[in-house]
Amino acid sequence: MSPKNILLYCLIFTGLFQSCGTDVQEKKPYNILFIAIDDLRPELGIYGNEIIKTPNLDAIGNSGTIFENHYVQVPTCGASRCSILTGMLPSSRAHLKNSAIEKMMADVPEGERPESFVHHLKRNGYYTVGIGKISHSIEGLVYGYEESPEGAKAEMPYSWDEMLFDAGKWGNGWNAFFGYADGSNRQGKKKQVKPYEAGDVSDEGYPDGLSTQLAIKKLRELADKEEPFFMGLGLFKPHLPFTSPKKYWDLYDRDEIPLSGSPDIPENIDLSSLQRNGEFNQYALGEEKASLEQPLSDEYARKLRHAYYAAVSYSDALVGKVMQELDELGLSDNTIVVVWGDHGWHLGDQRVWGKHTIFETALRSPLIIKVPGQEARRISSEMPVSSIDLYPTLMELTDIPTNFPLDGQSLMPLIKEGKDESREALAFSYFNNGISMRTDKYRLMKYFREETPKIELYDHVNDPLETKNIAAEQPELVEQLLVQLEKGDTGLYSKKNN
């Protein structure tokens, strides 16, 4: 090759090579976009729902890894988020409450161990931005639903370079979280509100639309930064109240929306295994009150399901706007995208309207991880995974070491190969004085209470809707599963002074 051609060759490949030798420039670490969607059941097209309209979330799944059976560790917002952020199973009753992150992090001096995976990323060169609801508090500040955020302390004081929220006409985060299209909120109305609304407004007429605008604006700024970024975007919907712009209600024919396939109390259980719809019934102007003694009418149940579907489609549309901006900025090829639902939600299943049980419906939620360059995969229901697995997964993807223990196990073998011989098919969850263990075929529940039965067993091969507790019929199987359940018993129900 002539000297002239060598010079031309070097000029063409400037930016790919550090010199005309063989040393390739170090690749910029992956960016991470973490999308947390509140109260999202696996009611998406890619999870088999043929009626709901979720094209944008489906598109992420179709180019990423879909975990069919992903389980949260606690079926309530703050505690579930505590587990995923710390990569740890709950080990005290304080870890089962919405205040879990506040108690663990807000007043704790910065230590050698990072308070969250966001903090660990920040310590290792990531610029971290949170928008909306990532932990439990909306602005990342600790204050009560009816209090002012002025002077409030940070919920995760060491994790964020920036924590952003636009409260718009609602004034503050909690007002926005429980807000309606006219700027009112559940607190201000003294709970004299409906649990749903079809607002004649644009996407920006509800708080999640404003959060999406913030995310798009911030992505444009982050695109020019030298360091990699972590952005967390926490969307409120479909959390109660089921509010969304009317155009998303108009996507559906209500008569085509199915009712629950398991509307009755499961056989052979005590009612203490369920919950009495307290959160749902706070919306005092609802047409009917939910109870375990009497199901809602089919007409009202279908209306509520319609409202939930519309709220999911609203969040889906907002996710689509963010993903489009990621593409237009040229960030998609180097950005990991994680979509996570913080827990499931009973839509009349087992006669419950809400979360707060350790049944499948309250614990199973979507988890989708899209890694640039990785083949699209679907991890079947034969391999349950847990929210605590995300922390070690992100650290492996970013080559950031952890010199402290985590309860989760990296999902990278599943993402890369579709299998992991070292992984047990077990997922553990906790609430309501009980431990719930999901295997590939069964769900076993062990309750620490006076009411009997204290053991429940559900056969997911023959009874995927958990309609009958068969523990008394399968004593040998129960004994075998109880041995496995011990692996998830962190002692939280036996520790004194929890």
C-alpha cells in the first residue's frame, strides 16, 4: 500500500481507531433507561393479551428479552422498589412497608455499601437522573400525602445527580399522583372522587405526560454528555385512580373486555389470605364498594377493567414517545432499556380489587430487558425470575464490580443463551404475614398467623388461576416444597422488635 493510501485509510477510520495501529478506542459504556410503571400487570400484547393496545411496549419486548414469569418481592409500591433498588430480599417487617426506602436510606450516612444500584452506578461514572416515581416518593422527597414538600429530606440522598418532576397544575408530587384532569386530587376532595376518569385532555393533561416531556428534554441534554447516563422514568398509570385521556378509552369496545377468570374466593383458604379492598374503596364516589362477601356487578367490573386498559394504553403511548426520541438522538444502539412493573393488581381476581396479597396476580409483573446487539428472546414460565435479579444484571452489563453481597442473580445467561444451568426455578415474595414461593409448576404459601390453613399450595399446570388450595391433598409434595422455601426465609417474621 502506498503512503498516500495509508494516510487516506487513517483519515477514514479516525474515531474508530486511536491511531493507525491496532488499538481500538474504548467503547463508551452502555447508557441505561429504566422505565418503572406503577401497578402494571402483565396485561400487554407480548404477554398474550390480544385485546389490550400496547404497541410500543410490545416493540421493546419483540427486540429484547421478555421474562414471562417475573415476580416482585413485595406487592406494595415502596417495598417492591426497595427490593429492586437494593438487590436484597426483605429481612424485617420494615422492608414490607411503603416507607421501606425512607427508613433504609433517608437518614442514613453514606457508607461503603451503596444505598442502591443507582448510587453504585453514580459512584462508577454514571450521570444519574430520576423523573417521576422511581423510589416511593414522587419528587424523591419524604413527605405525607397531605403535607407540603417544602423542606422535605431526600428519600435516596446519594443516588441522584438530578431528581426531576413537573407537578403542573397539581402543585406537588402527591397531589399529582392522585390527580384528576381539572387539577384536583383525591386528598383535596376528601376522597369524594371516582376511581376512574376519561379526561378530555391531551397527553400532557395528566402528570405522566409532563414527566414524559421532561424525559425527552433531558435525553437531549444527556446525548451530549461524555459520561454514560442512567435515566429512571417512573410513570404513575395504571395506578389508581384509573385516569387517562379519553382517546385511550376510545380504543376499546367495553363489551369485548373480558372479566376475571377467577372471580371467586379460592377453595380451602381463610379470608385473611386476601385483602379487603381498602385502597380501592377510598374512592368514595365509585358506583359500588368492593368486598370479599359479594363480587362487583359484571357491568361495573367491566367498566373498571376498561379504565385500567385505557390507563395502560396511555402509559404505552408515552413510552413510545421516549423510545422515538432515543432513536432520533442516535442513542438506541448504546442504551439498555428496562421495563418493569412494580407489582401486579387484582382486577376482581379472587374477589380482590388491588394488590397486597401473595397470590400470583399481585406478584407477577412485566420485566423486559433490551440490550443492544443481543438476540430477542422469551424466557418461558418454566424459569421464574425476581426483581432482585436486575441489580447484578446491570452490574454485569456495565462491568462494574460489586464487593458486597446481593440476593439476586444475574439474568445475563438467560439474556445471552436463553438458559442458565446454575439458576434454580424459584422466586420468593413476602407480605400479609406470609412467604410465597413460585416454582416452575407450583406456588407454595406459608403464613405466620393464627388462622388456618397456614399452608396453601396451587398447581399452576392444572390451575393457573389459583382457584383451589390443594395443600391438604398433597402432603408429601408440601413437605418437599417447604424444604425449598427455607431458602427464602430471611427470618423477617421471626425476628423480635421488627
